[in-house]
Amino acid sequence: MEIVPSIDLKDGQCVRLKQGDFSTVHTVAPDPVAVAVSYREAGAQIIHVVDLDGAKDGVRRNEALVSAICQAAKPALVEMGGGLRNLQDLEEAERLGVWRFVIGSAAISDPDFVKEAIVRYGDRVAVGIDAKEGTVRGHGWTDDSGRDELEFAQEVASWGVKTIIYTDIATDGLLKGPSLQHLKALREALPDIELVASGGVASLRDVQKLRRMRINAAIAGKALYTGDLPLEEALFEARTGNLFEKTTLIPAITQNAETGEVLILGYMSPESLRLTMKTKKVTFFSRSRQELWVKGATSGNFLDVVSITADCEDNSLLVRCRPHGPACHTGRSNCFFNEIPLGG
């Protein structure tokens, strides 16, 4: 699961609304580009941008700002919604550096546009379904389409859309938790769709609940600004929480990324895994000493992390790395040299 931090733009600033009501708009940060940089530095891989000016009246006034955000966010990717109502709008967004296009109101009124967009852009097209009391809203959440949210989501999926971003307007901006019941129904009805939850995500507990429901990603906004949801902690819980559901320690096999040689087996706790991901140096948890230890801290033979992969059942990790020297304390390149003869 991923956490996708949100930047809502209006009049050149980061703002928040309550339940989509434009009369409640208030500035939460004056410099959206600086906010994007902070999200990137925290480890976000995707940043969600909403052009509220475009969403409400179809007039986009934030093109230069969106372009600056896309540049500042790299290597993180930017997805954008708000006022994308034809192919020309998508072409312009692509020129600004936008990676994925979130189509909202136009999906209600112009299904053919969405289908054409999928032909041209494939998985880079997502549909945003914004609903209140079970019916889909459009035009900055101000118009009630009368369409049932679940039926509309199934129709959208039939067009070939792979990603649906669902927002329950009743929970947005209130920090009271996401709409789990609605999301559960969508997950069960569309098991193969990439389902993104938006609205109400306010705590690590919310992230944990969504992860256990097999929600693919969650967009967080207000809780990041208030500090209720620290982004680094939320990203860690979303990406790795499933590894420690049954145990506090998980075996981690290290492998030379260049040669494929298996180097050493150690165990990782949530904290040692967090440090490994943050520092890019293998950090284990010593079962004998009951403490964290950085591999190579004494000898200088650090293991620089290239990638981390979990097995199919999330029971162990494969850590590909570049060793600074022998991985074993004996001076050997790896710890696996005590051969056990096979029986007759």
C-alpha cells in the first residue's frame, strides 16, 4: 500500500476544505512547491495535486505552479485532478510534467472522453469518484449526478480504467477516519481495480485498517498539515506493516547485487527495517544482545542497500546490496561455508 500526500491548489496556495464546501476554504501553506519538496524528502513516491480553481469553474490558473511542483517533486511522480475535461486538457497537463490524470466530473458527463484517454494514455488515466450519501458528485462536488457510487464504479471499470480514487465527501477534511463501509463494498465489487481511498485519513490506525482491507493507496491531506499523521511513519506502516502482523522479527537474507552471491542472514525488527530503508545501510536486530546493529559499524564493511523485496507470503526479506568488504566476521565474503554432506 502507498500513502499519497495531497496538495490542493487555490489562488496559488495550498488550501483545505471541509466536505468540499468552498466557503470553508483556508490556507494551510503559502508555498506549494516547498510542500512538494518536503513530501519528496519524506519518501513519497506519488504526490496528488488538485486544481480547485479548475474543478469548480473549469478555468485553470495554476499551470506555472503545477509545472514547478512537478519539477521539484522529482523523482516522485505527480498526479493531478481538477478541470480535466478533454484531451487538450490532458495534453496540457502532460506538458506541465503531470504523470497521471485524474478525471472526475467529465467521467460522469462524457464517458467517451475517458475511453479515448485510456486509448492514448493507458494506466496513466484514473477516475475520481467523489460521492456523498452514496451518490456521485461533480463540478467541485457541487452537483449531484444522482448516480449510485457502486454502479458507477463498476461502469468505469468496464471502460478499461485501472485506477479509481474514491472520496466520501462526508468524511473529507474532518479527521474522523475514512469511510470504511463504502470502501469495503467497492473492494469486494472490484477486486482487481487499483482502489485509492481519499478523505478522512487521520491516523496510523486508519492506515492500518485500509492496508488490511487491501486498499492500494490512501490520499492524505489535512492530517499531514496538523501533524496527526506524520508522513514518514504513515509511509512505513503502509509499505511494511503487513510484514510484522504475526511476528516482531523477520529474517532478512542479504545478497550481492552485482554477483548474486548470498552474503549473510540476519533478523530485522520494524525499527531496524525503518533505519535500513532510511540510511540505505543494512541494519539488523541482534537477538542475543537485544539491540540494533548496523552491519559493518565496527569493521567498516557496510552493506549498501540497492533494493528490498518481500517473499510471496511476506514472511522474509531479500536485501540486495553492495558490500564494502567481506560480509562475514571471519574475513570470508559470505557466512555460508560450513558444508553439510548429503546423506546416502
